Amino acid sequence: MGFVSVKVTPGARDAAMEWRDGLLRVRVREKAEKGRANEAVARLLAKQLGVAAGDVVLKRGATSREKLFEVAGVEDAEIGRRLGAPMM
């Protein structure tokens, strides 16, 4: 299992993710109401990582813009590779 830290922008015009300053920034259309934005981020991560939606679980940051997601079945290095993380 691996982890991915993200900074979320809810209520964006379009859904997207990009690496900036070594941090994965994720924009979702859903507003930060009743966990909808968190669910949208988890779905987007699952799709990009090629795993089931249930394999991506929010571990920290439910009410914060900075979040930590756990991904079952995928190690940290593989998560970075699948998400196109910059080489450090």
C-alpha cells in the first residue's frame, strides 16, 4: 500500500491534476460540501492510478485543502510513476 498527498481546489471549472512545486494539485468541480469534493478526488485518483475507487481512502485532511490518501495494492514509487511525478 502507498500514500499520496494532494492539495485540493474544490468548485473548479474543470477537473484536473498537475504537479507543481513537488506537490500534486487536484482540481475538482464538486464543492466542499458533505464530502463531495473528497469523493471526487478519490475517484479521480483511482482512475488515474488504474485501481478500484474503493482502493483509494482518505486518511487525513477531511476538512482541509491538504489531504493524504492511502492507495491499496500500489507502492509509493509506483503511485508517483503512474501519476507522472517529477523525478527528484
